Amino acid sequence: MFALYELFANDAEKAEMIDKYVNDRAFGYGHAKQALMAKIEERFGAAADRYEALKKNPAEVDEVLRHGAKRARELARITLDEARAASGLGRMLA
């Protein structure tokens, strides 16, 4: 549990967790798990909120995906044209 917690906690929070684990007989796995969940929610809470908002608006998601696909096609076309020109395949395909 601590290995995951230390990915999200600062040095002071890590030291506090270790102290509680070593010196507080009432502190156990459940407490550590709650502390980890609090750190995860603190770190990813905004992303979860955004995810929920996007689930309620699939048209926005579709529009972003359409725009991304269009941009990807444009970049792929440029890259493929450059690759064909560099390899000499452009003349064969024309």
C-alpha cells in the first residue's frame, strides 16, 4: 500500500504515514487505503469530473475526434508525400 501512496505523497506525508504505521497500533491497512484513495482523488479528481461531463455530451466528443482525425489525415498526407519523394516512389505512383 505504501509503495502506491508514495507515488502521490510528498516527503512530509510519507514520513507521517511511516510514523503512524510504526508508532500507532490503531493505524492499519484500512487507514492506509483511505489515505491512498484521498491522494488519488486529489490528483485525478478533476479528470474524473471532466470524464463525467464528456459522458453527458457525446456530440462534443465526436466533434473533437472528427477534428483530430482531419488533422491526422493532413499530417499523414504530408509525411507520406515526403517519404515517397525521398524514396523515389512518388514518380512510380504518379
